[in-house]
Amino acid sequence: MNEQAPNFPDSASDRLVSDNLLVRNYLASVPVKKITGEAEQQQYRRDIAALLKEKKAVLVAHYYTDPELQSLAEETGGLVADSLEMARFGRDCEGDMLVVAGVRFMGETACILSPNKTVLMPDLEATCSLDIACPIEKFSAFCDQHPDRTVVVYANTSAAVKARADWVVTSSIALEIVEHLKVRGEKIIWAPDKHLGRYIQEKTGADMLLWDSACIVHEEFKAKGLLDMKAIYPNAKVLAHPESPSSVLAIADVVGSTSQLIKAACELPQDTFIVATDQGIFYKMQQLAPEKTFIVAPTAGNDASCRSCASCPWMGMNSLQAMYQSLRDGSNQITVDPAIAKKAMIPLQRMLDFAAQHRMQVKGKA
Ligand code: 13P
Ligand code: SF4
């Protein structure tokens, strides 16, 4: 069942080494964009707010971005949300322009769903390890080998991969859509995140052929460290994003998308939570539940030093400075080939229609 993705090294450990090298090389090559002081930061915020107004632009930010960007989105009438709600809100909001603070697939999705809006991103290099690990040529060949299967792809993919799919899903809605396909007797190709795929497979019992890749951030969460931490905080609940390894999900009290984890943090009676996802989410959790304590789940090990642990390096490329420059100059516009956009629109629209029909809670502000 778990066929190897054709482009990847042979073993999971080889692949992880390859992913980690990729991230290390990336981190070494990118100059750190540092804002020196509070005054400069405040100036950027004012300038960005003025430019958003002038250009009739709306800022849409993901929960993993810098709290500075999340609060700016809120203050300027934009949205902070998970990837599903970012897509829906971007399509439905008024305005001529969207500024997407997130990663490339989020910008591309906005571009496909809002063909009449200009879509800018602070940094066009901000991508995702899942997107990188699922190149269209290899993926398309893989699908061609299994023509009897319905192709379901995670939103964290390129527009071209979406164009090859029957369905796009995000982690907020993947379980429900796969369950729906299983009831219809459909067999599934799932790509690219194997951990999320396996989690859904176990929950639904669907027949799923899994592409073999993972998120380099979530894959670093370790079950052993998590158990040690639980011993220190016996009353804490563990919240985990389903891109985490199955050994971590097995320990988690709640497994869900970013918005589902935020909801759980607010609704559960406990006052302490160990959180296995990008720590950018703590901004919203702390804002909605200021009296509670949120602790980042342990990653590579006691002595490890890890610059991308619990912190997505690509989400981190979204800075105030980059956003200001992009808005001022109209630079970093995301475009998608119209023929690809037309095809990718079909599975994206299916997902949004499904969410609307099932009256799913897809509100970003948890
Ligand atoms: P959500 O869809 O839960 O926001 O997750 C997106 C993502 O990239 C998680 O790593
Ligand atoms: Fe991709 Fe992982 Fe970053 Fe999410 S956290 S954008 S899945 S690399």
C-alpha cells in the first residue's frame, strides 16, 4: 500500500536527512532580515496599514506567521486563519488586492480563487517542504499508474499538482472528505503528507495509497520527549497537528488543523497545553485564552539544536520589511498559468462547496 514516491531516497531516514539538508542550506543562504528597533517596527506597521488602505488591499495571514503580521492583519480588517479559511475569505472579501502572509501554495490558491484580484506575497521564496517533495512530473506519472483511484491532494501542493487532482483538502476538512469518498466506494491516491494520510486512513478505514513525504517542521516532534514532558505536566493536554508522526498523534489528546487546535485550547477546561505544531499559533491561543499556559512540544532531543524546530522557516520569511517593500512597489505578485488555474479551480471549488454544504466551521477566528 505504502508505495515509495518515485523521486525520493530509498528510506525514510535518508529522506529526512535530505529534507534537513535542504532546510539547513536554505537557512545558510538567506540573510536574516532584522528590524532593529521598536520605532522602526512601528513605522513599518503604519506604512503598511496606509498602503493597504490606499491600494484597497486586504492582509490575510496564517497562524504560523510572526505575531507582528497576525496583529497587523487583525488591526487592518484582514484575517488570521488556517489555510482553508484563508482561501475562502480571500475569495469572498472586498478589495482589489490580497496580501498573503503565508507560504507559496496559499498565495497560489488565492490567485486561482480570486482571478480579479492582484495577489502579493512578502517573499515569493516562501514555500513548503511538502510542495517541494511532490513535483508535478513525478506525481502525474504516479497517478497515471493508478487510473482507478480518486486523486486527493493536500492544499500544501503546487497549482500544477492541484490541477492533476480530483479533490483538494486541507487538514480542517480532510477527514470528512475522505470519509465521503469511502462511502462512495472510491479508492484514493493521497499526497503528499504521509503522516496526515496515515492518520486519515486509520480514522476512516479508506483504501489510500500514500505519497511518501512529510513536513520538516512537524516531523521533528518526538514521542519520547513528549512522554517525558507529560510526566512533568501531568494535568496538561497535548494538542497536535496531524502532520506530526503517528507516535506523537497516538499520545495527543486532540489532533486537528490549526483552527481546530485553537478551538480545543479555548474550550477544554485544562489550563496547560503542550502543543505540537508551529509556535506562531501561540499568538492566537494566548490571545483567546490569556489565562492558560501553552508549552511547545519537544523536538529533536535534549541536546539538539534545531533552527527550524516548531518554527517553519518558510513562514518565517514573512517579515514586516518584506511586506512593506512588496506593497510599496507592487512586487512579488503571485501568478498562476491560466490553463493550470482553470483546472486547479475544479478540485478547489469542490472542497469549498463540500465545506459549505456540510456547514463546516471554517471560521478563522476560532
Ligand atoms: P492548516 O491547514 O491547519 O492551517 O495547516 C497548514 C500547514 O501548513 C500546517 O503545517
Ligand atoms: Fe509546509 Fe510544514 Fe511549513 Fe506547514 S509547517 S508550511 S507543512 S513546511
